[in-house]
Amino acid sequence: MIVDTTVQEKAVAFPTDARLTHRARERLVRLAKKHGVALRQSYGRKGKFALMMQQRYAHAKQFDRAKRALKTLKTYLGRVMHTSRARLRATI
């Protein structure tokens, strides 16, 4: 019996804080839209750009700038959370 044990590596993207924060904001916006909660701002383009810049800074070992970009992403998530919570309370 001949067995080939060659393993093909896969491009697995590990869940970083920045990516998880960005995904949470995207899903919260989608959920708000599904339930008819009108948001003032979804930070779709700005959030995507902030995620991209955070990843670039981290790759270039510019960790202070990467931290600042992560803080921006968290701010966007917090604003969407606050707005959606307030609008949802107003409709109930």
C-alpha cells in the first residue's frame, strides 16, 4: 500500500480584533436594516477603509498606528450600537 501524505496548506484568515469588530458592525447594520431601524450612518465605506488601514499598519509593524485604527473601528461599532439601541427604544 502506498500512501501520499502531502498536505496542501490553506489560506486561513485568523480572527483578529479588527476583523471581528468590523464584522460585528456589518452584522448589526444588516440586522437593523432587516428590522426597519433607520440608522443615521452605517460606516460602510469608512469602516472598510479603517479595517484595511489597520491591517496595513500591523503588517508594516507600525503598531501604534494600528492601535489607533482599531480604536477607530471600535468607535464606529459603538456609534452604530448606540444609534440602533436608541432608535429601537423610540419605536417601541
